[in-house]
Amino acid sequence: MQKLEQIISLIIKFRISIIVLISVLMAISGYQTINKLRIDNSLSIWFLEDDPSYKAYIDFQEKFGSDEIFIAMLPVENAIGDNEKGQLLKLHKAIDSLQYVNTSFSIAKAKYPIYTNNTIVFDELYNTERSEKGLKNLLSKLPNISTQLVSEDFKNQFFYIQLNPTPTIETKRKDILGEISGIIQQNYDNYYLTGPPVLNEAYSKGIYKESLIFGVLTVLVITLMLVFLLPSKRYLIISLLSVAVPVSLLFGIITSQGYALNMISMLIPTILMVYSVSDVVHIINIYHKEGLVNKSFTKIQLLTMAVRKSFTPCFYTTLTTFVGYFALFLSPLPAFKNMGIFTCIGLVLSFLLVYVITIIGFSFMSLNFKEAKPFIAFKRISQHGFITWLNGFTTQYKNSIIITFTFILIYGIYSVFQVKIDTNSQDLLAEGKEKQDLRIVESQLKGSSRMQLNISTVNGDKILTKDAMSQLEDFQKELEKNPLINAPVSAVNIKSFLEKRTPVLFQTTVSDEKIENTLASVDNSDNSFFKLFSNDFTSAGITISFKDIKTSQLEQLISDIQKDFEATFNIKDYQLKINGFAVVFAQLNNFILQTQFKSFFAAFFVAFICLWFFIRSIKTTFLVLIPNILPLAILAILMSWLDIPLDVTTAMITPIMLGIAMDDTIHLVYKYRKNEVKTETPETRMNNAMRYTGSALFSTTFALVAGFLIIASSATPSVRDFGLLCAVTVAIALITDIFYLPALLKKYDR
């Protein structure tokens, strides 16, 4: 006690110096944030650089071309008209001159093979000297290619822009999108633009916009909450500073270290500000109550009393919340790791600074507690009356409460296994032009995502044989039956076209050498957008396109492709490699599952140890822990009922909610254990604890729910689900703390 008084006296003695230091640090942090804050939603935030799948994806891009592809749909009068071709060629010239573009492709660049004089030559597919009927007839003989060049009604042309491999363009996405959009606008009044680069930049813009909105809304809501929660208006400035300073300093740290905000870390400011409010409300309420009771105390003595009574529960609530976030560090996803680390740093800053700021703030105030009144008070609402009723209810009906809540807990554990693990990339994007363009393009094109299938020989021989081509044809026929796949393109399409026009080319009597030479020549550089063979002809490629689909559908698609391959190829002689971003993205489900298991069990274990150390009774620890599992069980019930899957945002919900759910429990149990030596029965101890802490429990829960409801106002469906689920879970955690926990302790903690 004496040591604590000395520390508080020291803080007050140097309060001006501390204020100046904090002000300077905030100024530096503000400057860093304004000048260096950036948004990064690149692939690297989801996968570690040494991740094998990420490496394989980058290697694939180097060898076969990037799938960072813009898709422009250009509405025209006639997709095979004279003027339209001239416009396309003009656009090609402008786009191909850009240094970050690998190639562009459209019907104006497409060529088809002609067998003449024992050799294969290529002619322009879009030859305006040919009659319109003749051109349509020619396109109909290459259906898988032509459907990706023009729409069925010939009212739209499709223009593809393939960028250089991902690592070379990651930092330039915003500039690239702006320049390409500008060039298209110069040539076309009306167009629709989509593809991975467009969607990625849309994610980033949405993150930046919502980060600002969340920040402003959080400050407004917190200020409004404090009007109701604080016992006096004189505490408002202290409370707001306790919220603003840690967040400001944290952002200074984040930006000075070169880190950027992403879809996950954009939630940090709102979450951190709400946590800060919870702690400061607890401290202020204790300080104010002690001031009313201990009128003879000096300011130092009163501050010491407030710090001593609030420090232990606030420390343990910060610790359990810290554990919940730090458990995210065990996730294989870099975005979650960064979220966990930076939130933990923010929590530590908040915990330390809230005491420094409140001590300094209280030191400037008078000790006139009698005249202190809230900004707004509802006379008809009596918290004291409600708590009195609550204490009587949990005593009289404790058996019924325990049976009811335990049944819900068991059903919730069952529901955990009913929750789906799935990420819909469209749920990561708010409604807007980019999302609308994606829908419009996919309605005509039937697919905006791309995947490359490479079939190679096991022994490294060339794949240009009759046997290999026969199996490749069978494989492609199976692929075309898959409802998710649109228009596979490979050497099979060219071979089929040549076969119809020149049947003699692939007759059974033709030598393997002749077939090899013929097939080798169809991989023309002018059609490099579709990679038909590897440079050494040891592998054949099939390019498939599909709509923007969920990760669960991607997993099924990849599984179906593998099964089709095994059913048509002799797997002893041939092997399949599936490449593209979609393959990497499909692994998110596995990573999300890992995040859930590792993070939750790590948080649960550490939380149990913390509670055991805090309570010092194994039996009571289990009794206290059970009500903190119940909100997560109800969360699982809601997710299964509402068909809300675990995705890249909701994946971090269970360890975070476990930490949050324990906050109110710790404050309540701390007072309950403190009463142990003074009273005889658990009923009396719990009733006294509820009377003392009940007001603060309601206040902090209200603050947390309001904070998460701000996140639930997001225009991004996935983020909105996260905020809504967190708000509901926090509210349920309060219900379990004031009903289930008291009933358990009153009955079993003898």
C-alpha cells in the first residue's frame, strides 16, 4: 500500500512532464500515421513467403504466365464489325506499351491454324474481309475459344490484360488500375472491368474507407456511451484521453515499422477503443464509489484505494483478452499473426496508460463527490432494484437455471460440428461498381477466374504422342461435363479444329513423328495467352475458367479435376499439377480450421491457468470456466442456424470471444473471493459481489456491444457478420455471468 502511494505521488509530481511527453509522442504518431498509413490486401498478407503453395504459385506465374488478369467487357454494335476491330487494335497498342503488362488478348489478336503445304500456318481469326456469316461459322468451330472472345449475341467483346507475375506488381496495383482504366476510357465510352487486380484494389479501397468510418463512429458512440455510463461529466475528458492516446501511439508504432492495414487489422482501432472504455469505466466507478464512502481520505489515499481495488481484476481481464488475441499468432496466416501482435501491444499500452491518465486527471480534480451527477440519468430505471431481483432469482431458481443453461451448452457443443468452413470472396467486397461489374461480366462470360492444369509425363518424355493426346481428349471431355467449369482450352481444341478441316492429319496410319511435329507447331506465340505446352513439350496445358466461387466449391472443383484425371490418364505414366491463385485460395479453409483449433485451445489453456492462479481453487475455476464456454456454444448455434460460415474474418472469433467473455467474470469473481472471509455462504458473497460490480458489468458490456455493432454496420458482408456475432456473443456473456455463474457458485462452491 505504501509502495503504491509512492508510485502515485511520483506520477503526480511529474505530471506536467508526463503530459508533455505523451503529447510529443502523440504528435509524432499522428505525423507517422498521416504520412505512412497504407492499405495492403495483397496475396502476401495471407500466405507466408516460404509457404510451399505460395512458392509454387509464383513459380507457375514465371513459367506459364500470371493469372493477374484484367477482363474488360466492351459493349459494341457488332462484335465482328469493321470499326470494332480497329478500336480493339488501337487499345492493344496502348495497353501493350505499358511496362507492367505481359500481354493483352482479344478477338483482334486471336489466330487459327491452317494446314497448307505440309506445314501449319496461322491466320487472323478476326478477318473483316470474310463475310459475317463466314466469320460466325469459323467461330462456331472453335467454341471454347470464341465464347471467351465475344458474347453469344455478338454485342460484347472481351479484352484481357495479363500483368507480369504478382511480386513485381504488388506495390503498384493502385497506379496500374488507374492507368489501365484511363486508357480504356479514352477508347470506349461504356465498359465493364473486373478480374483479380480490380477486385483486390476494391478490397483495399473498401478497407481504407471503412477504417475511417469506423474510427469516427467509434469516437461518437463512445462519447455518447460515456454520457450515460460515467457518474459525472467531469470524468469525460479523462475517459476520452484514455481511449485516444493508446490508439494513437499504436498506429504510430504500426506505421513507423512499415506495416499496413488489411481487412483484419482495420478492426484494431474500434476494438481497442472499446476495451479502453471498459477499463476506464471500471476505474472511475471504483474511484467515485470509494470517494463517496471514504470522505476523510486524502486524494493520494483515495487514488491508492481505487488503483488497488481495480488493478487486479483489470490486470486479469487484460491478460485473458491478451491471451485471446495472442493466440492468433499461432495461425498460419500472416494477417492473423499481425492482428494478434498489434492488438496485444495496444492492450498493454491501454492498460498502462489508462492508470497514468486517470491518476493525472484525478489529481487535477476536487474531492467533491456529493455534487457529482451523470450527464443523463433515467430515474425510472433502477439498477439497484434489478440487481436485487437478480440475486433473489438466481438463489431461488438456481437448479432450473443450471439445467436450462447446461442443456444449451451441450446443444452448442453439438452445433460446433455443424458450422461450415467457407470463404466467399464476394462477401469480402462491399456493394459497388466493382462488384456490379463482376456480376455483369460473369453473366456474359460465364467465368472470370482462371486455372491452369498441366499434364506431364512422369519420366520426363515429350507428351506429343497419340496415346497422350487421346487421354487428354478424354480428360477434357470429362472437364466439360463439370457445371463449374467453362470452356476449357488446350491443344485438344486446335487438334479437333484441324481434324475436321484436314482429316488426314491425325489418321491412325500417320506416324508419331508427323503428329508430334504437327502438335508442336500449334503452340504459336501469337496465342500465348493460352499456354498449350511447356517450352520443352514435356507437359500439356489446359486453361479452364470459372465463376467467382466459394472456397468450399473450389476444394470440390479441384477434387473433381483430380478424380477426372485419374479416371482418364494412366497415373503411372502421367501426373497432374493444378496451378493458379484459386489453388492457393482454396487452402484458406484448411488454414482457417488450423487457426480455430490452435488459437482456441491455446487461449483456453492459458485462460484456465490464469483463472486457477487468480482463484486458487481448482473446483471454483471449473465452475467459473463453464459459463465462459457457453457464449461460444451459443455462437456456434447461431452460426449453424443462420448458415454463417467460418471465413477469413470470423475465423478469429472464438479465441477473441473467449478472452472477452472472461472479463466480466473476473471482475465479479474477484469481489466474490474478496468477500470470502467476511461472510459465510456463497449466496451472500455472490449477492454482495453483484451489488458492487453489477453496474460496471452492465456498462462495459454495453460499451463492447456498441463497439462491435459499429463493426456490424460494415458494408462488407463478412466483416458485418463478424461484428454482429461478436456483439451478440458479448451480450450473451453478460447473461451467463449474471445468471449461470451465480447459480453454479451458489449451488456447488461450498
